Amino acid sequence: MNPSAFLALQDLDTALDVITHQRPRLPEVIAHQQAAAAVAELAAGLAEAQQRIDAAQAAIEASEHAAGELTKKRSRLEAQLKTVIAPREAEALMHEIDTINAHRSDLDDQELAALDEQAQGEAAAAALTAELPAREASLTAAQAQLAAAHATVDAEVASLREQREAVVAGLGAESTALYERVRKQFGGVGVARLEGSHCSGCHMDLSPRELDLVKAVPADTLAECPQCGRIIVR
Ligand SMILES: [Zn+2]
């Protein structure tokens, strides 16, 4: 048994645990998420502006179609008006023509409002489109920074794993199995350091008597923390 190899393995695993925890929380990950959200927000704004433009276009076409129908109807009535003799009939036709003209005027107002709405939608779309290249460039930069950060982390992980393999090879299968069992039992940290009278695993101070017990264990034998039961290395 080589207690210090247990500790070396624990230190490597702790470092790997820290990196694994940090990898999805790197500042570059957050910056990338923000840059992607900014592009998505712009795309949503553009889609909304396009919907406004399309709805206004549909309203313009509907107004124009209805106005066309009214014009046809008015032409028919005007032709009819030339052929009637009875004043009451002529009056009724003229009243109908007036109604059509009023309706047409309403349609013209609606079309003007729709044209205005369409122009506003186009202005909004143009403003968003102008902003798009800058946001896309930010996203591309954030992607590159994220890839670089991940590459650094991955290289570190690879190096730690390589060191781990070397320690495991030196420790042997039986000791490694014991180490793994204790690590699992204590939720990741199964091997602690004795720092003065303090256990780095449970952060408790050992009593002088407990300290003597730990120190009495031969150097090539594994000692246990009397407080938490972790392997404790002097
Ligand atoms: Zn302890």
C-alpha cells in the first residue's frame, strides 16, 4: 500500500471533477449563449415585422379589391340613372351612389392606414436587418472563443487522465478498486489529508488521542479518519 498514491489519485479525480463541473459554466459558454440569444431575438423581431408587412399588404389588397367592386357597382348605377325617368327612382339611385362613395372613402382611409402600417413594418425590418451583421459577427466571435476555451479545458482533462492512468498503473488493481469503493462511498472524496490535527475530508479536528492513533499507523498502511472514516494520509 502506498498512501500517498491514494492521495495523488484523489487530487487528480478532484481536479477532474472541478473541470467537469466548470466546463458547461465557463464565461465563454455564457457569452456564447447571450450572443446566440441576441441573434435569435433579432430574428424574432424580423419575423414579427414581416408579419406586420404581410398583414398590411393583405389589407391593402382587400381594400383595393372592395373598392374595385364598388366602382363597378357605381358605374352600373350611373348608367341606370341615365335611363330612369321617375324622380323618386332617380333619387333612390343617387342615394345609393352616395352611399357607395362614402363606403369607398372609408376604404381609401383603410388603405392609407394599411400603407402607413406597412411602411412602419418595413422601417422596423430595415433597422433590424442593419443590426444583424454586427450581432452575427459577435456570435461567430463567441463561437470561436468558446471552441478555444473548450480546447484548453479538454487538453487539461486529457493531461489529468494521462496522469491518472500512470498513478493507477503504479497502484495496482486491488488498491485502485479499494480507492474507487471509498471514493464512491464518500461522494467523490474518499481520501483526505491530515493537516495538523485537521482532516481535509470532514474538516474536523482530531483529538490528541485520535491523532496519536492515526500517527501510530505504519507509513505504508492506510489510516482512517476517526471522525469521518475516510482514508487519511499524513
Ligand atoms: Zn475526516
